[in-house]
Amino acid sequence: MLRFVSHKVTSRVYSTTTRSHVGSTASSWTTVVSALARSGVIDALHAAVELLNDGDKPDDASSALVHLLRVSGNHGYVSLCRQLHGYVVKHGFVSETRLSNSLMRFYKKSDSLEDAHKLFDEMPEPDVISWNSLVSGYVQSGRFKEGLCLFLDLHRSDVVPNEFSFTAVLAACARLKISWLGACIHSKIVKLGMEKGNVVVGNCLIDMYGKCGSMDDAVLVFRHMEEKDTVSWNAIVASCSRNRKLELGLWFFHQMPNPDTVTYNELIDAFVKSEDFNSAFQILSCMPNPNSSSWNTILTGYVNSEQSREATLFFTKMHSYGVRLDEYSLSIVLAAIAALVVVPWGRVIHSCGLKLGLDSRVVVASALIDMYSKCGMLKQAELMFWTMPRKNLIAWNAMIYGYARNGDSTEAIKLFSQLKQERFLKPDGITFLNLLAVCSHCEVPMELTLGYFEMMVNEYGIKPRVEHCCSLIRAMARRGDIWQAKKVIQEFGFGFDGVAWRALLGACSAGKDLKAAKAVAGKIYVYIVMSNLYAYHEIWREVSQIRKIMREKGVEKEVGSSWIQEQNVAIQL
DNA sequence: GTAGGGTTAG
């Protein structure tokens, strides 16, 4: 027995007038389906549920059910959709690929990717659309590695990939900056002759190359495209500006036929990143349709350049100009407030979030956790965390960070163990950074600290970044193991990274170990700082000169490893 | 009227 309850009062009123109309003619599926396609959706759904309950099977069952699922899904009738799934199973329609695909669409849209995947696994014959749907589901929810792995599975299956298959996976390569795989996929696309005919594929390629730092390849793809749309232009402008070629980006921008809000927002972002706020303002005031993002980009710029006070002032300005505040506006300004440690302002934004109905959004809730814990209000942070309806990794990380920041290693470690029990979440590099940070600041046994580091590398396949090593170095140096810490730097190939040496030097000075500090500083520090400075100014000749001196003096040894090997580890193929 | 899958800003 299917039950359909439409909670909307307005639709009830509406249905009293039109129900009889549909009801009198809705004895057939044809009428219901055409009503679903046009208007009077609620009544059509009622009529359809009645028909199904009467045992009236539609002639073309899968078509009718696909329609039903699409409409009830779009209108947020989650319960009805789940019941329809039950109906599909009960009446043996699961082998209908189109029907299962549309069920997958519903689960994806209602953030139940796991259910979509389960359905996919149960399909006897998933087609290319089923595969694409799942791959894009993972990519769209930020689970890029899983998306990539699934794409590789598709490649090994009998199903032939099409244009749609490549777009989502290129987006994943872009976000993970795996240009070698992106380039492989590019050559596959060329081989299949899909490069020229499809604008979206071209757009994805431009974006992928741009995000992977290969601006020249992005330009090449752009120039060879037969047809270009606004997204193509936006992608090439962004590729240039992201790769420190703002001039070229602006040149493309001036050639562009119809710049839109995204284009202008890209430019604002580029100016803000080069801390040219005046140019950013100029664009904001001259652009045709500024939206929340346009303002948020400048707000983010202030926070990222550590101008938190300016950020809060700018936020006030947004408010007074009547800019629609969205979840990002709130989370960014909360970051600024957290840096300034002004609890009353944080509370104001919290109530602002409640009023706008944005407080349970993951970005806002995590920002609130972060703000409260940075202000030392751990109890408030905990309350936020445990009352969140859906907790993603960002929220967990924020809470672990909260404990870490307040020096509560016991709670941080306890929460980390709880995170490990979560079925659909996996700790990432940030989680371990927070965990290692708490280990380096508190009296956590060295064996445990090292255990976490090894767990990160071996169990979760996360490549240690220099920040992880810094925490490890600090933890070792706290115990006076300067030379072991030095070994860590060399072992992980951070010998050329000033940050690692600075961490060690800092640890030496904190431990008042003058002898060790002198040894570290005198031998290496100057070289590193100079090398980084030259690299920053792109004076590569000097960089290599310094590195040569370092090698000759036996100060450091360059660690060589295959780039492809590294990337393979990075995506856990 | 042919349903189910794709790209860009934070």
C-alpha cells in the first residue's frame, strides 16, 4: 500500500478545486502521465498512487514510473520516492535499466550516494548512463578519488564510455591536480574523435589543464575548439589568471563576446588574490549583475590575506547594501570573527544563520564549530557538532581541531576513534594534521604519535605534506630528539623546504637547545631561505646554484622519485 | 511532447 501525503497547505486548497477535474479523467495512466508532465502535479501524484494501490499496472510501467519518480523527486516527496522504489522491487521492475537509473538520480539528489551505489551494484545490466550517473555523483559530492576509481572500473567493463563519461572524470582530475591522468584521458578523447564535436568536453579539458598548472595546454585546447560558449571563455580566462598570467587572462576577457557574472567573479578573484583590492572593487561596482558570490570573493580575499577586521567591515557593507547573504558569506565572516576572537559578533552571525535557515548547512555549522572553539567555547562547539543533522568530514575535522587547539588531546583522540568507526567517512590529510598537532603540543607518547603518522601513510595512503612532518618534528624536538627530527626532514624529501627547517629551528629555540639550533641554522637555514626567495622571484638559475652548493657541501641530498609513481600513490589506484 | 548521465567562480 503506497501512501502519498502532500504537506503543502496551498496545494491542498488547490487540489479541492482541481482534484475532481483530474479525478474524473484520471482513470487511465495516459492522463496521469500527461498531467505529471504539465501541471497539477500534486493531484496527478494522488491519482497515480490511487491507481497503483488499485492494482492498476501501467502498460508501459517503466515510463510511467520514471515520470512519477522524476516529478515526486523534484518536488521533494522523498517518502513517496522510497515507496516507489519498494514498488519497483516488489513488482520485479529492477532489471529495467532506465527505471533503476531514475531511482539512482533520486538517491543522488537526496544526498544518499550510498543508496545510489547499492542500487547500481544490484543492477543486472548497468548501461553507460548508470555508470556516468554514479561517477558524476561521486565527483559532484567532492569524492574525487572514488569517482576516478569508478571511472577506471567502467573502462575495464564491457560498457563503452561516451562524451558524458569523460567530463565528470576530467573535473575530478582537475580538482586532484592529476594532470598525467587528465592528459591520458585527453588522448583517449582524441582517439575516439570526441575532441572537436563537443563543447562541454573541450571546456572540461581547458579547466583540467588550467587547474593542473598547464596553462599552455589549456590555451591549445581553447584555440582548437570549433565552437566556444561562455563556459569555454570563462575557463580560459580562469586558467590564465590562476597561473599568474592575469594580463593574458584580461586579453582573453576583452576578446570575449558575452561575459557573464562568472567571468567578472573570476576577475575579482584574480585581483583579490594578487591583493589588488581596488581593481576588485572597480569590477564589483561596474559589472552588470553582481551576485552574492561577487561580494563573497572579496570577503574571502580579506580573510585569506589576514585582514579580518576589513572583512567584518566589508560584511557590514554587504548587509547594508542589501546583498543576499548565503551560506558562504556567513562561513567566511565567521572565519574572520574567529581570527579576531570576538564572541558577541560570532553570536550575531549564529542568529543570522538561524534566521536565514542556514545554520544547519555544513559550511556554516563547521564555521561555527571553528569559531566557538577558537574563542575557547568548546561546549558551544560540541553542541553545534552533535546537533548537526548531517556531519561531513569538514565538521569532524573542525571539532578535532577545536580539541587540538584547546589542548585537549584525550578528547581529540577519542573523537578521532569515533570518526574511524563512521561507515562512509574516511579521515584525510587535514584530520591527521589536527591529530598530529595535538600530539606535538601535548604529552602524547611518541609511539602513539608515530603510530598515527604511520596509519596516515600506510592505512589511508595519504602522502605526508610538509605540515605533517612539522608536527612530527615538533613532537620529537619537544623530547629533545633533534637529530631524529632532522632525519624525518631528510627522509621525506623536505630538505629544500624552509618551512620544515624553520619548524625544527623553532623547536630547538623553544627547548633552549642552542647547540642544536646553531647546527641547524648555520648549516642549512640561510641556504633554504635564499633558495625559496629566488624561487619566489622565479630566478631559477640562482635556485639551482644554491641547491648545487648544498649538494656539494653534503648538506642535503635530493630525493628522486617517479612522478607517476607518486601520483599513483596519491589517488590510491 | 521520448523520460535516465556532463563543464566554469567561492
